[in-house]
Amino acid sequence: MLQLVDVSTQNGFQDGMSGNPLPLGDLSSLVGYHLRRASAAFALDFQEAVKGTGMRQVLVGILSIIAANPRVNQGTVGAALGIKRANMVSLINELVDGGLVAREVSPTDRRAFSLTLTQAGEAMRQECTARIQAHEAQMLADMTAQERETLLELLGRIAAKRL
Amino acid sequence: MLQLVDVSTQNGFQDGMSGNPLPLGDLSSLVGYHLRRASAAFALDFQEAVKGTGMRQVLVGILSIIAANPRVNQGTVGAALGIKRANMVSLINELVDGGLVAREVSPTDRRAFSLTLTQAGEAMRQECTARIQAHEAQMLADMTAQERETLLELLGRIAAKRL
DNA sequence: TATTGTTATACTCTATAACTATA
DNA sequence: TATAGTTATAGAGTATAACAATA
């Protein structure tokens, strides 16, 4: 069970910098706005978490998909993450050049590439995942485990709508 | 109060396109990833909602802040929305050129600009807000009012961390 | 000396269209 | 004819540094 809070009287929807109480107008009630801000906050935190590794959000996403689906096609990875084919090319090049991903011509379709993590890629993935999980734990420190689950569940239902 | 759902048995963390069940690996448990996807889904929906108006997420944000704070300073608007001063310039130019925002030198500080919505700006803000609210209602149609409030409250707590 | 807004600039992310090689 | 990957390119969004006018 979760305690519900009256949104309109809460303090959480204001500029966190310098305790600025500037009213946001209709923005306060828009889920999209709060998703945008929360996502940006997590993106900043992510950057700090993986600082020095050369990784970015997209790249970690790709590594994670490949780890969970060895020999997956390049296009399949892109489709899962919402990345256009054209934009996948340089991303995979980056990972291959960095020695994190092995790219082979698919044995069943000579047009396609079969992607697998190298040992270095798997190590990088584990290192990044560990760091990110630690950072997320801090970001969500004031939430109960149940609240975190609820958040994940609600976000999952949203994204399921339209990918 | 809210009913909690067992996340691990839910179907919400998979690629919605074509019922693709591609496993996401460790990504599934990262809040940042789901925030990113949900935010992207809402951004796409936003674009459809305001299609033909010439508006974008940032611009609607600015209109909303100005509406709620007439004669607000340009820099204050940027700070509230996390927009750098340098990037505010062309955004405000765009709104002034479009006849949506009136820009005057502040009477109390001749360095600063005092921003107010024009009648057209207020009409545009109302039109966009109405469209976005209608679209969001559809995006969140399968959530109860309590779940939506909980979502807003949890997102607000996240963004309050680091703006 | 600090701050408001400005300019110039660069880098990332994203989106589209045209191409190739295979199917 | 359709699909996997490629190339080139253009548009947002975002970041920094240097500057002018004013505080």
C-alpha cells in the first residue's frame, strides 16, 4: 500500500535550485513535463555514474540488449531501443572499435550483422550496471521499495503504449 | 491508498512494437531507462497534440511559466525550466517574433527583460494546454486517478533532487 | 566586481532520403 | 520487390566562452 499525497499542495514540482518557488502554471499537472524533468535528472546522474568509462546512455542500453541476446541482429537492437537504423551504424562502429562488441556477418542472412559482447564488453557492461544501480539507489533513497516498484510498473505501462 | 503490483510478472517492460518479447537485460530494472522511454513516448504524443501550432515542448513550457508569472525575467524563466541563458535568447526571440510574448526592459533593472504573454500568447497557451491534457488523458487512460496522482508525486520527488 | 542578456560556436541526438548488397 | 545496413545531411537540443550594458 502507498500513501497518496495531494499534488496541488506539494512542494515537489518547483525549481529545486535555490529553493525557488516560481509557479509553473499548467505545467504542474502535466505528466509529460515531469517525465521530461525526471528523465533529465536521471540522465545527469547517469553521466556522473559512468564518468571515465566513455559510455553513454544509448551505448549501455545496446550493451545490455546484446548481453541478453547474444548474436542478435543490429536492426533488432535498434528496434528494441527505438534507435533508427541509420543511427545504429556509428554507434555499433564505436562499440566495435572500442573492442566491446564483436560484429560478424549473420550465417543465416548475409545482409545482417550478428552482434555479441566481447569479454571487455561484458566487463564494461557489468561495471556500468553496478555504478548506475548504486547511483539510482541514491537518487531513489527516499522512496520505499514498494514505491520504486510502483514507479517502475507505472512507467512500464506508459512506455508500452507507444515505442 | 494504492494497490501494489508485482513488477516481475508484469508485461510492461518489453518492446511494444509487434509484440516483440526481446529481453532487455539489466535495463529492465533501471528506473532511468524507463523514464527515458516514457519521456520519449510522451514527447512523441506531445508533438502530435500540438501539430500545426508551431509549438514545441520548451516553448509551451515557457508560455506556461510566463502566464503564471507575468513580468517575469527572461533568466528566471530559464532557471525554472533548466534552460541555459544563451539558449533562452533565440527561444524568446521566436515567441516575440510570433507575437506570443511581449518583451519590455524591466523598469527596476535595465539589463533585464520583463516578459508577459500577449492575447495571442495566452490563447495559444490555452489551446496547447487543452490539446495536451486531452492527449495525456488518452495516454493514461488505463490508469486510475489515484495512480496518476501517485505517478506525478513520485516524479516530482525525483526531479526535486537535482534540477 | 557581478549579473543580464547576447553572439558565436561546437557537439550530441535525431530524422530523412538515397544508395548497396543481399533476400 | 523488400530488407539490412550504409552514407550524407539537416534539424533540434544543449554546452561553453567571450562580450556589452548595467548593477
